Amino acid sequence: MSTSPRSSYASGSVSNMARSLLVVAALVALLIAIVPRVSTISQPPVDVGAAAVGVARESGWGISQPVGLPEGWKATSVRYVRSTDGLQTWHAGYTAPSGNYVALEQTKGATSGWIEAQTNRAKRTGEVQAAERTWTTFERTPKVQRSLLDTRKTADGLTTLITGTGTFDELKAFAEKLQVVKPTS
């Protein structure tokens, strides 16, 4: 039986190991360079209007939705879920043209616990006028969250809160566009 000559590369020397490591590193770098990476994730469009009509019909509430927001506002989320203190809550979230987040939250029979949770335990800072209503302002720092709480209840007994990372001007502009979605049978 004859044995074939042993390769010099199989000797396990440090220089051979370094060459192998360089080859593997070059292959990994090549893979990283050619694999495409996503820089942004786009979500499918959210139809707040259709969801609002469905929630109004299901709940019997005259919930609100923003109508006629200027160019650049984008709906990002809608839901009607049980929230703090077991209260059903209508939520519609938007991204403002500035990139800030603004959300509408509405519930019937709001408790102080619900308000604290929705405002992220922010401090009351005053009042502003928007959409011919008086809103209580809340602001939390250093984690930025601003909120406007409608101090009056609607005819349906709903409490309306506008909250997010938006500026108070963005929150007020959003409030100006709110319209009631009447429940239909």
C-alpha cells in the first residue's frame, strides 16, 4: 500500500491558519457586501375611515376621526380594544409630516387610571383652545409625550385624548380636523 505525500497545508502551522482565516473573512465580507439590506419598512395603508365606521356601528358610539389632514399625514394604526381599567378604547394613530407620532384615543366613562395610562403619567401643564373646545395639556419629559385631553364629554359620554410625540401645534392642528362618525344600523 502506498501512501500519498502529505500536503504542507495540512501541517497546521500558524501561517496556514492565518491564510485560512483571511480567506474566510474575505468570503464573509463579500457576502455582507452583496446581500441587500432594507433601509425603510413601509406598511400597507391603514383605512381609518372604514375602521371608524365599523367601530361606530359595533359600539354605538359617535367616535371621532380626523378628516382632511394636510398632505404628509399618514395613518399608521387603528384598533378598538380593551384598555386600562377594562375600558373599550378607540385608537387611531398617525405620523405627522415632521415624523412625530400623534394618536387619537377615545373611551366611554374614562377613569383617572385610563387618563394616567394614556398620557404616560404626564403632568398637567395648562389648557389650550382648539376646535372650539378647551383641552387640558399634559407633558412628560425627558421621554417626550404631549397630550390634549378634551375636558368636556361628548353627548355619548366619550372622553377624547390626543397624544404622542407631536408638538402642541401638531396636536392642536389634529384636533381641528376631528369629525364625529355617527353609528349607523
